[in-house]
Amino acid sequence: MFGILKAKQVNLEEDNDSTVSLQTFREPEVKLTLFLISLLITLIAFAVIQAAWICDDSFITFRTVKNFLAGDGLRWNLGERVQTFTHPLWFFLVSGVVALSGEFYFTTILLSLIVTLLAVTVLSLKAKSLFKFLVPIALVSSNAFIDFSTSGLETPLSYLLLAVFFTSFLSNSNSSFLFLVAALGVLNRLDHALIYAVPLIYLFIRNFSFSYILKAAFSFLPLLAWEVFSVFYYGAPFPNTYYAKVHTGLSKLLLIEQGVSYFFDSLLNDPLTLVLIVAAVFSSYAVGDRRARMAALGVCLYLAYILSVGGDFMSGRFLAVPFFTAVAILSSYDLRLQYRHAFVIGISILAIPFIGERLHPILNHMVNDQKVISLSGIANERQFYFKLYGLVNHTKARHVPPTEWLSLADDKAEKGVHIDTSVGVSGFGASKKTHVLDTLALTDPLLARLPTIYSTSWRPGHYLRKIPSGYLESLQNDSNQITNPDLAQYYGYIRILTRSPIFSSTRLAVIALMNTGKYDYLLENYIHKASKVVPLRVLEKPVQEASAWDLDSEQLKDDEGIAIDLSGVQHHTKFEIGVDHNDAYRISYWKGSELVDSNLSTPLRRVLSGIERREVKVPTKAIEEGYDFIHIHSASGDPLASVQALNFLKED
């Protein structure tokens, strides 16, 4: 794309007047330029309105907004303080406009549209040369950008803050005001700190002085104030979704593999988004603009983060923000761009989306037979919910969202507790007195800290948890009835954080201890330590493959498992086990009272029923340090989990 462009040799670090504004054009061109930009922004408005929708996850925020505006606090369930939203700044903005309108659906879509168009306007007007026209063309051609210009999530506000920050930063501004904009960007979504971090460090080093440091520090007061409030009100510095997506029990390799799938999904369905991100990164070095390089490094950091967490289940969602940043980088270049070149580039940009499996964003709303969920579990989420929550589908006879969906939680509630894996709309429509329990743990403070149930078909962001014995009764009776003693003690501390008076001295002490990991051993004991001890000699016998699951076997009861006493420290590298065929088992290696390491044994499908023989490799750390107990728990499957045999194997 940049091969037909000839760059001006301009030192942007020394030329403080290098920003190209509308005055760069001759006077007769100004009105035409403004007209064309307005026309292109109108095209974006058309595309956004045609694709406008609200996702199920946004209703999680809406339920908390509804409780907040009713005077019940920033709560999802009235009985406990849990931060279920990831975007404090967007939360309060939505709360403000909904307080004025008294309505959620249309209000949020209109707010998203206005904020998105403001972001596009800022980026287009600040773009240099004929990039003013190419910016809206690029944005309207990205499915990721258009899909999440509405949706009810925080992305539109992220666009606006990114536009303000990077148009100033890339125009050679050193203003400490940029630190305030970045702080608000992070307050809007914490993980966006990675995009702002490198440019902020660059500004900090370049303008190092006491007064600049003081101004920069003062700019972060809104973010600091929220974090202090979050710790005191919720008992945790991060939203509950953070804990739900960190304590998955999945290996980093699995997450990275899923992250790669997320990028491939974007390349297949929305090729322009990744093409322009890559173009921005490489061109920042080709053009020789130091600030563009800093911005590109921030984008790379965020892409690495996306890879490390396994991406997202919503196709394109996590790429919308780096894409918008990439467009800001490209639009900042001071290039001799002629009209014929701009025309060719513009047509190319408009054509690229047709290469992908999805149609161009301007046409996508017209198609209803596209593949919604890929084999990797990544969904075209807008397509999935569009019939139910798409703006263009709303008529007098057919309300969006369907009103009958708003009473599902109360209909399914058992003794005041509704259990679901998709709690957005059903939670929003439930009575405030109904405790909505999310088995994906996004809204539950205890389940968020437990490992996910193993499944070969897991999806990013969908980490199902098993409800511990006694937990449902605990919620129904507002008490602690969990049967496992370690987990019961841990849940007791959770209850102090989320249910005790905010400023009680006991609660303040528990906040400090919880957030410094002092109670983590209780979770480790629950997850890895079994209550029933079995001598190794009881299990040292041949595996009877395909025999009945309970034939001469130790049955693993709920939340208990078995601990196998090895009668001394061992350093064996592998062993075989006979276990029920369709279950996954969490195997932990202990030395005395200390957990050394753990791994997972998953079904091999060697038999159709009964006992299956599996070979297990001992983790390197356990081999080196030694272990005298092996604890085995059921990690997933049906209740018929069992261990028939365990035999150490000779070295190869």
C-alpha cells in the first residue's frame, strides 16, 4: 500500500507545526473536503445503524445499572457486593443517560452511535492530507469496528478516548493532558493500559521534570480513586470477570493455541482489520516516525495479550480497539498523497472485506444464513443475536428484545436462586430479589476463583464451573453450608468481603489478607487435596480395561477425591491408572503437606464404557523434588468417577 507513496523527509520530533489541518488545503477545497468527510461519516452512521444490536453480556451491566439507579448500590445481586462490569467509566455514562431516558435498549444504542461518530470525526479531521477521506473508508470496511460500534459494551467510548489521545500524541503533543485521557481510557477498560503504556513511558522520559511528573500523577487521580473505591466497596481491585478468566485451570499452551485461532478467525472473516493492523506496525518503522513506533509497540503489546488469554468468544471484539489505533497511526503520516493514489487505496480498502467469508460491513445485516459459531468456538456474536436484539428488527408488533425473555429467571428460580450459563437478559429481567447464579462465574465471587470444568469443547470466556456441595443451599438460606471444610472457610472470607458492613475492622483485615494471597492455601487444599486416604498397595493391580466403572474401584465422591499414600518419597517419571473412561481427573503431587505440582488426565476414548487405562507423565518439578502422596479428583464428567488401579512404570 505504501509503495506508491513518497514520504516527505520531515523530522516530526523537531517540527512542532507539522500537524496538517484543513487550512493545508486551498480555500476552495475546504468546503468540498468538509462535505466529503461528512458524506463518508454519514455512510458510517448508516452502516452502524443497520448493524446496531445489543449483546447478551451488556445486560449484565444493565442489571447493575438498574440496581444502582434504584438506590441499591453497585450490585448484581442485592445480597452481595460484586463488580460484574469491566468498564467503570462506560457504566457511569450509561447510568447517567438511562437515568434521563428511563429506558435501556434504544438509549444505549443512540449513545453508542453518537460516541462512535464523535470518535470518527475527531480521527478524520485530525488526519493528514488525503488520509482525511481514507480514515472513514477504512473504518466502514472493518466488521470488527462496525460490529462493536454498538453492542452495549464499552468499545465506542474506547474509540473516542483513543482518537483524542493518539491524534494529539502523534501530532507531537507533549501535554500532560494526555495522561488524563489515558487514565480515562484505562478506567473504561483496564486491559487497554497495554495500548497506552508505551506512549506514556515515552512522554514521561522525554519530558522528565518534577512539574511534569506532578501533573501526570495528578491526571491519574480518577483511576486511582476508582481502584481505592473498588478495594473498599468490593474487596478487590479488579472486576469479578478478571478472576473468572484467570482461575481457569487451563494451560498457557492451550490458551495460546486458542489465541492463534482467534487471529485466524479474523483473517478469514474480517481480513481488512488484521491487514491494516500489520500495515500500521511495519509502516511505523518504514516511515521513520518515532512516535508512530511507540504507538505501534502499544498495539503489539495488546496483540500479545490477546494471544496469551486465548482471544475472545466474540469474533473481532478484542481486535476492534487495536484496529482503530492502527488507523490513527496510518492517518498521522505526512505523505505526498495524490488524489489518484488516494482513489486506488480507497477502492482497495473497500474491496478487501469481500475476500473474507463475511460480506462487507455495509451489507452484513442483510444476510442471515452465515456460519455463526466456528469449530474453534468463536462466534459471530452480532449475527447470533441480531434477530432478537438487532435494531432494524424492531417493529410495533415485534419488540426488541422480546419481552417474554425478560421473565425467564423468575420462572426458573428455585427458592429464590436462578442458575444459568447465560445470565444477561434473564438476569436483567429477573426480580431484584432473585439471586442469579452464573455457572460461568462472571458474576459469582466464589465460582470465579475455582478452576473450570474440563471440556474438549471449551470456549474462550465460557469457563464452566461445578457448583460445590452446599453452595446452592448457602445462597438459598444466606448462610455458609458448604460441605468441604477448606472451601467453607474460604467462602466465609468471601462472605465477609461481599456481605459484611463495608468499614468493619474485620472486613478491612480480610481485604488485606485476601488480596495478598494469605487464604490461597484453602483453595489449593479444596482443589488438590483429597480427604480419603488409600495405601498404594490397594491399587497396585492390573487394570481391567472395559470392566464396570465400580468393579474393585475407589469411587470419587463429590468434592472429595482420594489421596494415595506412597509410603515414602518417590521420583518416578510415569505411571498407569485405570479410571472411569469418560471423566477427566486432576492429579496432584504432594510432599508432606505441601503441593508440589499437578496435571490433568483426560479421556482417551479407548473403550466405550467402564474402566480405561491411561498413562500419566509426572511433572518435572514433582520428579525433581519428590512426592509421597498422589491426590486424584474428578475434574469433569458424570458422577460415576472412580480409580481402579495405579501402577508405576519402568523407565524407557
